[in-house]
Amino acid sequence: MDQSIFPFILIFIAMIVIAFSLIFYVRRKGKNSKGVYTAKAMEFITKKYPSIDTSNIKCVEFWISGGALGKTDVALVAYNDEDMYLFSVLPQPIPGFYRIISNEESDWDMVYYPMTSIEQAGFDEQRKHFLFTINGETMKMKIRNNNTFHEDQLTEVNDFFATISQALEKNAALNV
């Protein structure tokens, strides 16, 4: 073996060790934090869409499948009892530099739905996707237990499902 290749092998192994250490650090840091994603989501919404009232908005993250070639977008869902906003975003989960920015490469940027427009909602057979129909269009969202910042968002996901369920009950009572 040539002596000149040996330093490159050591540098390559060191880079792999550093990369895996960073991945482990980011995951561990995210699992120990709570509420950072929501705070950054609110900051993103107020900065990019100042007309949206964020005083009683809750946030949760899903993946939305769509488009050609199986492209998947990260969707920030901001909702309350009356409104639901979907934003195509790119979260950047680097501890100390957490931020959420718009996904400029997405086919869509922001979509607004009043909760009264939801016609149906439910899960697929494996309970991995949440499906809901709005104005005759069915949307499929992949359920994630952890958001991109690696925070546990199971409580937020369950609250979102409860809010959708309440909206469906209210819509049925109003015959919307």
C-alpha cells in the first residue's frame, strides 16, 4: 500500500466519525427540547404572513405527498378552531441555529382552508396517513411522531385530530 494514500484514509474515517457524531448530537438535542419548533413556526408565520393572527394558533408538521416522481413536501399546519393554514416549508434543524424557511422549490406556498370546508377526514388502513377532503379534493398527509427538529409532536398531532373531529361534528350540526 502506498504511503501517500494513508493520510487520506485517516481523514475520510475522521470525517465519517464527525458526521455521525453531529447526527447523534442533533437528534439528542431535539429529543430533549420541547416547543422550539412551535416558536420557530410562529416566528416564520408572523414574519412572512403578518396578516395572520397567531394569538391562538397551534402548529404541527406533516409530510404531504404529491406531484410527479413521488415528491414529498414538508407541510407546516397552523390551525385553530376556525381556520387551517398549510405552508410548504424547509425546517433547518441545526441546534442553536434552528429556523424554518419557505420551500421555494415547491409547487405551492400557502393554502388557507376554513374549518367549515372540511367534508371528511380519516386514516388509511395502516394509520400512517391522515386523509381529509376539502371542497371535493382529497389531501393525504403522512403522520410523523417527531417533527424535523426531532421533537416529539404526538400530543400536538392528537390535538390536531381532535380539532378536525370537532370541526366535522360542528359542520354536520350546521349541515355545511
